[in-house]
Amino acid sequence: MQTDYDFMKMALEEAQKAFHKDEVPVGAIIVRNGKILARAYNSPITLHDPAAHAEMLALRQAALAIGNYRLTGAELYVTLEPCIMCAGAIIQSRLKRVIFGATDPKGGAVTSLYQILSDKRLNHKVAVTEGILQDECAQIISRFFREKRVTSAPVSTE
């Protein structure tokens, strides 16, 4: 039986694909009853779509796979804490649980800036597990932006 760590490793593999395509390296996996319904990685630049976050693409794939937008009983594994847009889609899809690796202090909508998935005013609550493979998930993001800063640094003419 696969564990949260096994599925998060798969999400990290998806994040690596985004990294190699020069996209912010976030990966997502959706699982229900131990079966993978979807795998995705961030693709807003490639797809020219501001909504092409890993979570959104995985939600769409999973919904198509089961023929229903309600993904009851399904779990989302994602390497970075979901943003506001993705948290809203997670609520609408009726996921059972979200498992994420690294927190996002600048845009996180699960535990960092907002707590959308546990907001009592909404009609659906989603269980949350955070910090699975946190260091590995944070490292790939840090590496991506560190390399971006190096390649975009101005060239000295002196």
C-alpha cells in the first residue's frame, strides 16, 4: 500500500517536469481508493493560461477520468500549498483531503495567508495534511527562483 510519502514523491516528479520546462516547479497527483486519477504540473506559461496551475490541471483530468466534477473521496497531493484560486476549485470539487509539502507564505490559501479549506462559512470542509516531504518540495522551488535570479542578473560592462 502506498503512503503519503510515496504519492508526494510522484508529485515531486511532476514538479521536476515543470522545472525542466521553465515553469514554476509545482506538481500534483490526485488519488482515490489508492488509484491515481491524475498527474499534472504547473503550465501557465506553456499553455498561455493563468489558471493552468498543477492543481487545476489535475482536478480537470480527474473529473474527466471519473466522469464527474465531484471528486468525493479523492485526495490531492501537491508540492506547494494551494493558492486562492486552487483552494476554491478544491472546495467545488469536494475533495476529501489535501496533502501538501511546502507552505507558501506569499500566496498560500490553506494555512499561510488564508485558511479557505477549513473556513466554517463554506459548505464543504477539506482535511489537510501539511509538511510531507517539506524540505524536498521547498528546495525545488528555491532552486528554481535562485537560478532565475542568476540568469536574469544584469551583466556588468566594466
